[in-house]
Amino acid sequence: PICGGHGHSYIESSVSSRVDSSSYATPTTSSSSSSRSSSSKPTMGKALKLGSKGKGVDSFVNQLKSEGTDITSVSASSRPSRGAQPAAAAAVATESVHIRIQEKILLEAGRDGGLKTLEVLGIMHLRISDSQSSHIRLHVLNDDARGFQLQPHPNVDKKLFQQESILGLKQAGKGFPLNNDVGIVKWRLQAVDEALIPLTINCWPSETGGNCEVNIEYELQLEEMELHDVTISIPVPTGVGAPVVGSCDGEYKHESKKGLLNWTVPLIDVNNKSGSLEFTIAGRQDDFFPVNVYFVSPKSFCDLRVDQVRHTEDGKAVRFSSEMAMLVDKYTIV
């Protein structure tokens, strides 16, 4: 059985159209492949001057960059070359107001159970490509029940966000900068509660003479999650031949030069919550750790999303598009 490598690119995108203040169209949702790098962590610092065009925007962008806030110019000179893009990557359809939510998960668990480290970092980016849409407010739905710490950008009205879940600038007369991805709110969760592990991995090597019988299984613990392009990478001894696989839910590939057995599952969700792999190979128990897990999810760990976007001046609805992805920074069983 041959499966692909760690090609983890999945973005869930949506385009929303709001007709008026009382009638809202249901967002149309489509899936497409895209490749994105982990954004740098924004560093909150002194207040910034905001403008809608000209030198004000340049100053705003330069100050954000100097403070470490992730800003990606959409000019042709800053786009990655076509050769650097994965073959399956495709552009996400965007409106003049586009929202991008990205999370990273860092997790380390013990082979005998127990959660050593769990950290989730997230950020919401806003990109505006039309000057008529720069004076806006984002109405946010926040259904988080896990205790995330949220931190809006210093130039965002913190009181308005805390009391009404609306993201808008402190100075209502100013507009967001154009043609740049600007981080407007970030969040963080640190936990040691094992109930928050999205996917549990149970690896049981049993020595029998000079061989090891290895039973490994996964189980989706957070049933609301969808994990795509899952790879569970198990180290195996080299120079002793290929592992003899007895059973496998999914596909596997032995990479003899790297000493890895990669077990892949296209989708783990509530309808495919668990699976197992059994194999035999010469070795000892410690040879099969650490186990590393890779996946991407179109659902965020922190249930935070934009419900509607409205003009600051007249409150009229603004069309917007959005995309969301949770990526693995580190997911290890040691």
C-alpha cells in the first residue's frame, strides 16, 4: 500500500453576502487546497496611527512590521513563485473584505497516558482590497468554552470587543489599511486537561523473542473536530527488513531510509472516530517512539468566527469572504 507524504493543505473558505440588517443570506461554503506558512506571532506594542490611504497606510504597515505583526503584501513582488506552490494548490475565492483564521497546535503526550503539553495559538487576519470597504466593523461569534485568552490589536476598540463582540478601530474615522493581511486579534490556550486532546494515540509494542508486535490505535476524542490528511509517523528499526503489517485501517508506507512507517488516514471525524494498525518487526519497545502526528483541520479549536461585517458610518452590510485552518506545529507521543 502506497500513500502520499505529508501534503497537509486544506482550507475551508466561505463567501458571505449580507442583504440588509434583518435578512442574512446563508454563506456558501466550498473546499479548496492551499498552502500557507505559520504566521509569526504578533507582538503588541505602542499605539499606531491608522489611515485609509497614502502615507498613513505605509506608516501603519511599517509600524506593524517593526512590532512583529504578521503582514503579507499582496503585491506581485511578494507572492511566492508558482514553482514553490504544491501542485494541488488553488486560489481561494475572495471578496474585497477577506478574513483568514489560522491556528497552530503544539501537543506532547506520554506513551503511558497523560498530557505533558498542550498549547493552541490562533490569529485572525483581515485584508481589504477596496477603499470603500476600509471603514468597517466585524461582528464576531465567540462560542469558546475552553478558556482561551483573547487579545485584540492595540488599535482595536477593546471595550467594544469585550462588551459586544465587535472588532472595530478605536478611532471610528480611520480606516483599515488596503492590500495587506493585518492581524487584528489573537488567542492562546495552555492546558493540561487530557479531555482536550483532539486525537489520542495508543501505541503498544510487545517484545516476543527478538521481534516486537506493535499495536497502535487512534481515537477522535473531540467529536466536533474534522482532521484531514492525517499521518501517524512511527519510527521503526533500520537494517532488519520491512515491517510485516497484519492489519491497517487506512494506508501505510515504509520509508526504509528514514526508518519510518507512515500510517495515513484521509479523514478522521465523528463517522470515522477510531482505527488501528498492527505490525511486527525486529526491535525493542523504545524503538517505536516518539510517534509524530500530522493533520490539518477546517475547524478551529477556539470557536471564534465572523458572523457579519458592517460599514462604520451607516451600518450597512458588507460582503466578505473567510477561510479557516488549524495546522500542527508539533504533535508527539513520547
